[in-house]
Amino acid sequence: MKIKLLLLIVLAVLLSNVVLAQYSDEAVIRKLENAEREAILNGDTSILYKLMSKKIVVQNPENTIVGFREILERVKAGKISYASFERNIERDNLL
């Protein structure tokens, strides 16, 4: 009986750690997403340099494919400039 109770307690502790770790990871991701949003709105290329993948490739409104360096150059030149930036999370629970 004591072994079953001990196993149940250990299982409960392990599960709570997993849940807390997921919450912590989500909080970190949301903080980074907000930092990216602020950097884009402010044209802050030093923050974008730290946050963006150096392997990023996007198709821009001019219908050309640009990479990391070109994106930062366009932000510096004011070619990429947003009055607003909103990220809508359509589904936040993937389990």
C-alpha cells in the first residue's frame, strides 16, 4: 500500500513539473514574439538581428525572395515599416 502511494506521489510530482515546464516555455515564446513585434514596429534592427533566424527567407510584397540580410537592410532603409503589427493565435493548445 505504501509503495502504491509513493508511486502516485512521484507520478503527480513528475506530471506537475511537465505542466509547469510547458507553461514556462509558452511564456518565454510569447515574450520573444512580443519583443519581435516591438522591434518591427520600432524598426530596431539590432533586436531583430538577435531574434531572427539567419536562415530566414520570405517573399516580400515586391514578389521577390529575400533573406536575413536583405530584410534588415529594408528595415534600415524604411522599406519595411509597419504602423501596426498584430499576431492572432488561432489555436494555443496543440494537445
